[in-house]
Amino acid sequence: MFEVIANSLDFTVNLMAFTAAVVYGFKYFKAKKARLSLAQDGYVWVVIQVGHPVVAVFKEQFKTEPDYIIDPEIELGHLVISGTKDYQKIIKRFRDILKANQDKEIRVITSGPTALNALLGQAAGPQYDVVWYQWDLATKNYNPIPPYAGLL
């Protein structure tokens, strides 16, 4: 008798959890779509360059100025990132840009250390609509990489 009740409770709890997940997912994507449709320009460009300047290549390829440039020389007063405090300042600047543009697609081009790229991805998380671009040696252009969800 108790086994039947326990099994029915397991099914009920699982059904409720699944329903809540579906409802949450629907609300999340509906809100995200609404935020994007409200954006005036639809997207902003962020160019992050550490140790290797890429703004000129960006301008040549995309025929526009980046909306934001993150460069250690500008942000920190020196050319390289040399410790935890420097990483924190760069990430804080990036987070400020994300927060200021949360209603837009944020297109990011990075040239810098792998660790910085990993931290930038963590800072963006899934809550922002970020499209990452990577240099393609074959085409000699920056191309968008597939979103994480598309790789699953």
C-alpha cells in the first residue's frame, strides 16, 4: 500500500517539476524576445584586445566603429594583464557593458589570453544575448561561433 502511494507521489512531484520547468522556460524566452524587439539598434559591438590590436581589422571587415573597446592600455594604463586585479577590472568593464545593453544582442570580438576569454564567457552567462566571434584563418575574417546550446 505504501509503495503505491510513494510511486504516485514520485510521479506527481516529477510531473510538477517538469511543468514548472516548461513554464519557466516559456516565460524566459518570451521575455528575452520582448527585450530584443525593444532594442533600437538590435545589437552592439564590443572589441576586446589584449596584446594584439584588432580594432583596425574589425573596422575593415564590418565597415563600422565598435560601440565599445576594452583595451588594457585604456582600462589599466599598461599593455598587458598582469594579475588578478587587472582581470577583475577588465571583467567589471565587460559586465558594465552587458548590463547597459541587456536589451540588445551583444557581439563580441576578443583577442587575448584564453583565461580571459573563459572569464568573459562566465561573466556573460546565459542571461545575456552574446554572440562570440572568432578569427578564421581560412577566410581571414571574424565569424560567429555557434552558441553553446547549439553544441549540445
